[in-house]
Amino acid sequence: MSVMDVIRKSLYFGIGAAAFSAEKLKALADDMVARGEMSSDEAKKFVDDMTQKAEDEKRTVQEWINERVSRMLQQAGAAQAARVEQLEARVAELERRISELSGGAEGAVGDTIPPTTAQ
């Protein structure tokens, strides 16, 4: 399972938990209204306030996850680019050695392989 799969499943779990919590919160408020512990207006305001706080938290978590994933992808890309540069340097060195061993004659291996560029 990749890191992205773990993050995606965690996010889905969080969203599912938030939806479940909203239903439970509404049921709690309805129960409190039925018992006379709060008015319908108070219950509506309570549910709205808690729902807004949950949305704010969800947004904060999503931003944090996006930041972390972006940072990880940048680090992975930088590591990949560094590895490519390292391999290109090794290939260039090997081509130089082959050319020296063959006496620099035309048609040396280094002359037939087009150079590559790092992207």
C-alpha cells in the first residue's frame, strides 16, 4: 500500500467520522429538546456551531495533508533528479574511458550514443 493510499484512506475515514458525528450530534440535540433541556432554536444554533467547527477542522487537516504530500513529492522528485544526474555523470565518465581505451578513434561508443539532458 502506497503512502498516497494511506493518506487517502485516512482522509476518507475522517470524512466518514465527521458525517457520523454530525448525525449523532443532531440526534443528541433533538433528544435534549425532547427532554426540555434546550429550545429548538438553541439546538439548531448548537448543531450549526459544532458543524462549522468540524468543517473548519476538516479544512485545516486537509490543508496540512496537502502540504505534507506536496513536500514529500518535492523531496522525492529532488532525490530522483539527483539520482539521474549522478547516473548521467557515471555514464559520461564510462564513455570517456571507453573513448580513451579505443584510442579516440572515430565511431567510439561515446560518439554513437546521443547525450541525454536532465529534466
